[in-house]
Amino acid sequence: MVALLLAALLWISNKQSIEEDSPQTIPAEKARSEKTKESINQELHSAPQVESFEFTASIEENVYKQHMSFFQENWRFPEIMHKKLNSWLEEKESDGTASSEDYAVVADLNNDVERLRTAIELDPWNKSILYQATSHSRLSLEEKLTYSQRLYEVDSDNSLASYIYAARLMQAGDRDTAFDVLEHSIDQKDFNSFKFETQLSVEDALLEIEYHPTIAKFASITMRRTPYL
């Protein structure tokens, strides 16, 4: 019994000793931590600062900025561009160098249906021009049906041509033929919207009327009248 009491007293004495020592060790560790943080902050502040990068524009970049400023601030940009395109095409017509693609570009950007008809007359089986004609808002349904059928025939492996032709057939009330066309599209492997061909034509035309390459690229992507079903 005495041995048990002595053991209990010894355990209590050791516990008190540990509790008395712990408040001393915690502040010491905290102090070391604060010292470490302070030294890190001093190192960061003493490190050499990176100088700000100053961009020096070249002549080409200055020209680009001028064009971008005009493009963003002048709300008459489309109107001016349309006039320049018309003058450009008229000059080509006068010297006999106007191509079907030239007419198609002006028709696309200026929404000029007569120029589109001229483009088709010059090149009746041009796929990208026919694709543009399949959905032109100022063409009649009969014309759209004719051009979509022609595109379907000349681009027989293009599933998009089948979808457009089927859509026009449905609009014209010929559902049976439309379903046959859609059934045929199951075996077609391609899906070509002629996006890159038409963008390149637009970009080239804008470059020829002396627009900056960046503006020409941007306009060729954003200002095209993309055909739809």
C-alpha cells in the first residue's frame, strides 16, 4: 500500500515538473519562428528589384496602333471599307482582272447579291462560292435550292453540303428527297465549310486596299457572313 502511494506521489511530481517546463519551451520556439520570419522578410526586401519592362514600338507597330485606333474609334469603318472594296472591284473590272473570288468577297462583305450572282456566272461550280450562295439572305428559296443542289453534286463527299441541300428541300416541301439526301450523308466522310478559303480571300482583298495585315486578318474572321442552315 505504501509502495502504491509513493508511486502516485512520484507521478504527480513528474507531471508538475513537465507543466512547469512547457511554458518556457513554447515562447522559445515562438521567438525562433519570429526571428526566421524577420530574416526572410529582410532578405526579400534586400533582393534586387526587377525593373519594369518598357515596350518600344517599331515603325510597323506604330502603323498597327494607328489602324487599330481607327478601327475601334471610327464607327464608319464598315462604310469606308465597303466603298474601298467597291472601288477596288471596279478598277479590276475596268482592266479585266476581276475574278469570281473578287466578286464573291465584295458580295460577302457588302451583302451585295448582284455581285454574288456575277461570281457564280463566272465560276458556276466553285464550291466556296456555291456554299456562300446556299444561305445568302437576299437570294430566293428557289435560287438557294438550285445552288445547294449544285454544291451537293460537285462536292459529293461533303456531309455539310448534304445537310444544306436537305434543309432547302425541306423548306421547299420535298421531304422524301430530303430524307434520301440525309440517308446518303451517313456514308460521307468530310465536313467542309470552306472557312479557310473564304477567310483568305477576304484577307487578301483587304490587304490589296491597303489595310494593315492585323486588321485584315481580324476583319476576315469577324466580318464575314457565315452561311447557316
